[in-house]
Amino acid sequence: MKTRTLGLGGPEVSAIGLGCMGMSAFYGGSNEGQSIDVIHRALDLGVTLFDTAEIYGPQTNELLLGKALKGRRDEAFIATKFGINYNAERTALAVDGSPANVRRAIEGSLSRLGVDHVDLYYLHRVDPDTPIEETVGAMAELVTEGKVRFLGLSEAAPATIRKAHATHPITALQTEYSLWSREPEDEILATVRELGIGFVPYSPLGRGFLSGEIRSIDDLPADDFRRTNPRFMGENFQKNLDLVAAVSAIAADRGVTAAQLALAWVLAQGEDLVPIPGTRRVATLEQNIAATEIRLTPEDLSRIEAVFPKGAASGERYAAAGRSALNR
């Protein structure tokens, strides 16, 4: 497995990580045994970065990852996130970056994961009611105490990133980035590169859409949240399917899958990017890892840009409620 460094002088991790969210949440029913098999196979193949969060499940994904890593903790670089939780009625999400929640959340994560420290601790979404300096200051105390090694942010705005980094070094920013979500190219990538912060693209396969395997909304389980995602709805679905078909044709010319081409494209955007595609199947995991061996030529990149330019995706990447917490 090739490796990359998160940020300037930061930790070395596998070039591709494993996003574990879908094993426990949002994408319909799952199988614990099958998911553990995927995690174990990832370890065997040299994957070191494993990404989870308090809200996934909620909490059950951390339990799953902790169970899978039992006896193999020293092989894994564990990243988890806090700051989003359900309200008391479990009818809506609430963002909480208060120092009190920083303390409460880490204790829960450590217990569920069955570890004495987390390698990378992210603020999942920025709390507009708590100054970022207060949130990161409280997170920094966890570093001093040895409960956390490195700090990260997710979906934060450039100004927020700068304030946070001035409070305590930020090692990684996790934000959605893929062929159909290229907003980080506007300011985010330039900001983190200036500050020496690593970039971890989540959903590098567009929640599976860029794999070309989702041909109809009926391919998704009835309780899959993607059914309410604008890019999977109505006319947007077919327009985006046409874009993926064009990318699939280029992939076929290269003798790779559409998913591998999409991942190779993300990897080609810079050595400081470490994408975290998720999967619940060993075969898909192996195909994703194989994408690290694909070298796209300038001609390949030009062809991809021609058929899938920035801003070409149809529909917003989140519904209104999810969008409200982005880029704060």
C-alpha cells in the first residue's frame, strides 16, 4: 500500500483510507460480520486510516470499528468525529461544539472504540454558537492529556480554518470532494495547502453514484438517505447518470472501472489528498485500493474534464437542512 502524509510534517497514513459510515448508518440495513470482514481485509492490504463518527448509528459504528480492531489497534490510525447529534426526540440534528461537549464526546468515543486514545479527532461541523477558538482550545486539552494525537475539522470555511489553526495546529480537513463536488477548489484547497493542513475527501465516489452501479433510484434500499439527496432525485438523477456514462466510457478505454477512475482522479489532484471511500463489500474494497496504482495521463485528465467539468453535477449535494451546516 502506498502512503501519504497528512499535512506538513504530519502522520503517514495509507494513500486511501476506509470510510466506515455506511456500515452502520444512512445506506440501509447492514451486516456486522460482513463489515468486520471488510475492515480486516483492509488491514491485511495495508489500509491504516479508518474513519468513523459519534453520529454514525448513532454510536454503533464506533462500537463496530472497535470490535473489528480488537487485537490489531497498532495497525490502525483511527479518526472519529464529534459535534453532531440528534435532538431528544431524534427528529433533527443539532451541532454542538461547546467545550463541555468536547469533553463528553471524547469519553464516549474512547469507550466505544475500546482504546485509550484517538489518532485524529475532528469537529464534525462548526457550531455557530461557539467561537471556534473555544472548541479547538478544548480539543487541544485532549492532546495534552494524551487522549487525542491530532486535530481536524470537517466542512469548515477558510476563515474558520485559519482561526482554528492559530489556536492549535490542525492536521486535517475533511470535506466532500469528488468529480461531482469540486467546491474545495475555490478556496479550501489553497487555504489548507498554505497552512500545511492535509485534506481528506469524503464521498470521493459521490455516495456511490460515480461507480456507475446505481442505475435507478430503485437500486437503493427504501430507508437509504440518498433517496432524499437532491442529486439522486427527479431529473437530476438522469442528468448525473449521463455524466457518469461519459466517465465510464473513458474508464473502459483505460481498462478500469468507473469507480477506480473517479478515485484515481481524486488522488491525482495532489499528494496531500487522502480519500476515504466507504464500502460494505470486500471485492469493492479491493477494487478501490487498486485505484492507487492507476496513473492518469494529462490526456486522461483532459478527457475527464471535458465530459465532467467543474459544476456539471445536477442538484445540490445536500438537502436544505444539511447545507445549512456547511462552510461555516
